[in-house]
Amino acid sequence: MKLINKIISLLMVTWIFAFSGCNEDYLDVTNPNELTPDQFWKTEADVDQAITSLYACIAMGEWSEQWDFNEHYLMVQEARSDMTRWQTWQPQQAISEYTYTPSQYMERNHWKWCYRTIFTANQILENLEGMEDLDAAKKSVYIAEAKFARAHSHFLLLKNFGNIILVTELAKTPDDFYKAQSPASEVWAQIERDFTDAKADLPASWEEKWLGRVTKGAATAYLGKVYLFQEKWAEAETEFKLVTNMGYELESDYFSLFSGLNEHNKESLWEINFSSIEEGGRVESVNNSNLVSRYQSLWVTEWGKQLFLTDTAADGSFSNRFYGSVVYDDPGCDVWYWEGKTYREFFTDLGVPDEDRMCWKKWAVYREDWPHRSKGDVNFYIIRYSDVLLMLAEALNEQGKTPEAIGYVNQVRERAGAMLLGTPDQAQLREHIRQVERPLEFVMEATRWDDLVRWYGYGKDGGIKAILTAHDRYSAENFTDNFSEIWPIPQHEMDANPEAVQNPGY
């Protein structure tokens, strides 16, 4: 069962609490028709509803589930990378061109949904304390899920805004609503604590109806990722090696991961559930099958195209990863809704016979019975096992354990159908992971920008601007090192919170 089906009907639980729970001590008038926390937190079913609302917040859905998540999570990450290029729609273009402003709504909504998730998690944590009749084992799992969600959202906020407000409890007084930002070191420490606590009590798996809820493997991998972002290589290695002994495996068919026909597979550590409950309407950005998932004119950059064209097997043929990720003018590239046409015939019919751009295939709905070919229900991965293997390889290589690291990279390459690595030295393997393996394996999975920032951000190794320029990335001239890595604090937060301090330069 898709968790999102439950989310839609129960989403209002969060908003009811937001308006009753936060303000009830300061209001003189009680609405008899309103559900209050005192009435709600009584049974296990109540907690299940609250947990479901927590996952709704993580999915960032308000108007249309895929659209919102794609805007507030995937698009805002991918739009900045050197693998993708936007051509239409100003909000995405502004992000893609590094011309951020405090009033842009996509960044604002990312901030809003992260803090809604944190608020909901804190509400669950505080109210569970008073539920003495709840089964202790189940309570521990609920607490672990809430801490996981809180850590996930603080992590997103920290890497995208830099200077954020750490929130670990509900407001008790009016002054509690106006908090100053915390040092990054304190936020990192809290994220580590929350993921550490979560992995201790989360189950290894869930029954089918709850697939999509977080697990011990997801928390362990995420904790390793948090260590990796801080260059705590030994700690990251420890967590990732724990995951390698948890039974996860690489799927043999790369494309099956993104077709919508193989969800919650053996490679998936955590994915966001979606279901198609809407008919017609506007094109959904990621699950857009029209024009081969052009993502509202989001194309592969020229550098990305050349990278894919060199992703080959030993005999020179394109890798399975190439055919599973993109569509290009090659006889092996096809999608069912071309109805037997070649790439050239398809674009000739569209009036652009000289088209030479590479289109995205990843995330396109791949079912012939799909009624309108614009919206889809393909789940989105937050962490999958190939990411764990490549992060483990990176952590090992940075500690000088290059031969061991090569083995993990080659596991990923073997599945991809790409030629295996030989014996690169530490510097060569570092460059390969950064400029070949990770951008190819995780393109359009909201990882590339984060990788660029942690490797080159704030002037490290020559800075991001030098990478963007070397890759002939459009709008590279707009990027400023030590400034463009993060977004401004949204203006609505600055207006509402007198303690908030804007990021320098905005």
C-alpha cells in the first residue's frame, strides 16, 4: 500500500495542531469543533495518524504531491548542478543561474516544509512522553521515526541555508517563537545525536502496508552521510560498513530502479512514496513522460552529455546506466510512447529536426496503460545502496585505503555495465569519484549540488566557480565563491522573527 494514500486523508492533523497546540495558552476563545492535543494523544491510532502526517511533511506536498516535492526538493537541488540546465520558468531559472533573492518562493517553501516537519516531529516526541499506556517497544519506534525526520530536515536546512535555527522542542511561551540561529557545530551535533538514537530503535524492515517508513538501515546510512559531509572519514566508514552487512544489494537492472515497476527493492534504503490520484492537469515535473521527461525544459548540459557518451563498456558500447538515465540519438535509446519512432523522427515530428540535446529518461513513467502521460507515481529515492558503496569508497580513499575503495567503486560500475577501474592512485580515484562515478550514477537524484559544495565549496580545491567554468556551465559567471553556496534566509522569516540574521550579502 502506498503510504501517501493515508497521508492525503490525514494531512490536516498537522495543521490542526499547528494552530491549536502552539497558540492555545494565549487564546481566550475555544472552538468546540476543533480537535486539540488534549483530546488527540490518547491511543496508538492517534500516534499512527501523527506519524503519517510527519511523512506528509517530509514529502513537502501541499497542492499536488509530486509537483510540490519536485519543486521543493529535487528541482532546487538539481537546478544548480553542472549536469542540468533550465530553459523556462523564472523561479527555477533564478536558482539555476545563481541569482537568489530572499523573496523567491521555491527556497521559501523548502524552508517552510523543513520546519513543518521539525515542528511535527517535536510535537510527537513531547506528547509521547505522557502516553504511559502505549506499548514501550512501539513507543521507542515512534520516537526513533520522529528523531530521524527531525535530523533529516535540519540536515536539509543546514546544507542549503547555512545559518539556521535549531529547534528541538515546542514553544512554551510567546518569546519561544523568536529564536536566533545556532552555530553550525551545534546543529551538526544534534543531527548526529538524532540519527544515532534513531538507528538504535528503528526496525530493520516494515510490513508491506508501511513500506516507506524509515528503517535501521536508512538511519545508519544517513548517519554515515552526515559524517561524510563533515569529513569524519573513519566514522563514516564505520557506519557504511554496517550497512553492507544488512542484506542490501545492487539491483541488476539499473533502469528498473526508476521505472516505477520495481519500488522498495533490495537496493532501496529509503524512498518517498507517491501515488497517482489526480487525472489531467498540469505536467508534473519529474514524472513527466511527455518529450522524454524534459522536466519543463530541463536538459542535460553539454558537459553532462559528453560524460554520458564516455560511459562505456570494454567493447565501447554504451553502459546500461546510459540507457537507463538518458535518451539520445542512438539506436538503443527508446521509450514506449515514441511508438516505434527513432529519436530523430520523434523530434522531426515536433518541428525540431536538428535537435541534438540529450533528454532525461530517469523517473519517466514506463507503463503503456498510463492514461495521460504527464503525472506519475514513481517513488523517489533519498538513499540507495549504490550511494552507500560510493560514499564508503570515498571515505576509504580519503584515509589512504585506495585498493579497498576501488573494489566498492567497481561493484557499482559492474552493475552499470561500464568498464571496471584498474589501479588508480588516491588522487586519480578521488577525481574519478567526483567527476565521473557520482555524477553519472546519481544524476537527477538531488546529490550533485551537495557533492560540489562539500568538495569545492567555500574555496576548497579551487572553488565551485572554477568547476562550473571548466565544465562550461551556463551562468558560471554569476557564481561567487563563499557566497553562492547557500541561499538567503527567506524574507518571510526575516519579517516574522526579529532574532533572525540574514546571510551575508543579501
